[in-house]
Amino acid sequence: MKLSRESVEQVAALAGLELTAEESEDLARVLTRILDYAERLAEVPVDGVEPRANPWIDAAPFRDDEPRPWPDPARLVSGAPDTDGPWFRVPLVVDKR
């Protein structure tokens, strides 16, 4: 499916995006490749294939979900450069207003 630069510009305008002519052309080319790939995927025969959220579910081993003791908080923060009890201290990155 060939996507035109004009179509990209129309969608960009609806989304409130400002694109240069070069960006629109590049995006049209990339989106065309994505849509072409989606069309190819739609041609794959999937009759009799059960839908799955994770195709590797049978290959992934799971551990038993059992409670385990929680590590000592002081040990967890022991390697940090600056702590306050069981907490990490970090520089302020947000203005207090």
C-alpha cells in the first residue's frame, strides 16, 4: 500500500505535528514499508492455529511462587554512596515550588 506524502501531512496536522517536506517524505516511505509488511502478514494461513499471547509459553520454565525471606534493607543499600537509613539519597532533580 503506497502512502503519499500528502496523507502523512494530513495525519500529522490532525495530530498537531509539524513536519518538513523531507520528514513527510521519509515518514511516508517508512510507513509504506510497515503497511506492506502488515499486508504480507495478513496472507499467512492461520486456520487451525490457536491464538496465544506468548508463543514461548511452553518453553519458559516457571519457578514455584513461594514466599522467601526479604534481604536485610541495610545490606541492600550498603553499596550506595549516600543513604538515609534504608533509603537511597539522591540529588534533588525537581524544583520545590
